[in-house]
Amino acid sequence: MEEVDEGAAPTLSGTPNAAPAADAGAYSQTEVQHAQRSPVPIIIGAIYSIFQVLGVLASLAVLVGGALLAGFASEIGDGAAEAGILVTLLGAVMLALSCVGVYAGVLIIQYQKRGIHIALGLLVAGFVLNLVMNVASGVPVTQGLIGSLASNGFCGALVAIPLLVSSISEQMDD
């Protein structure tokens, strides 16, 4: 039989293990290792939020333009009041969607998967609204479909990167 150091337990191979660490008492701390989170969601969330802030500014301009158009309808001519009201309503919808987009970007920055889902939902809504606007303005459906699909598809792929990469997806909260 081999000699075993005092305090070391023999292993299956017969070689001793190192002596276990002494108990530090009631105030001992276990060592916790934190994995550093990936900066990708922060970058994507910031880019998405910046573009949505630009959308907020554009929608405010549409809102003001629609209100001015409706206000000066008597001087402009027939149908200007109705057009002004429609433009104002469109600006209000754009403003609401852009504000939700800024909120989604902030959630992505905070590592929340819900922000990615909201952003992807807004991209789908934008795709549908873009097709409706193209049909209403007389653009051929195939031409509008290709352009809208290309832009929204690229943005959707960019926003979904944190969900597609498993190591990043595991770091995000549900």
C-alpha cells in the first residue's frame, strides 16, 4: 500500500488528492465567475434606436406639414383640407410606431429578447404598410414588393442577430 499524505484522500488510482481547503467559517464567500456579456445587442439596439429617433423627427415633420396643409386649405384649393387631415393622421401613426421602435431599441440595449420581438413586429408592420402605400400611389406591386422586401429583410436580419447567435441569445433575458 502506498503512503498517503495526512489530510489527502486516496483516489481510484491510488494517488492522493491535495488536501481540501480549510473551512473559513460562516463568513466564507464562494468564488463567482461572471461571463462578460457580448456588446452586440448594445450596438444593434443603439443603431436601431437612432434610426427610430430619425423616424420620430420625420413623423413630427409630417404631422406639422399635415396640420399646416389643413390650416391653409381655404387658400390652397379644393380637397386640401381632407388631404391635410389624412397626412396628419399618417404622421400620428408614424409617430406612434417610431416611439414604439425607440422603446424596442432600448429593450435590446438592456438585453431583453422582447425588444427584438417588438422590432421584428414593427418591421413586418412597416412592410405591410409600405405595400399598401405603394398600391395606393400606383406603383406596380412587384416593384414595391422587391424594394420593400429587400430593405425590411436586411433590417430584420440585422435586428435578429442576437437571437440567431446562440451564445448571445443565452445572455439575453426573456
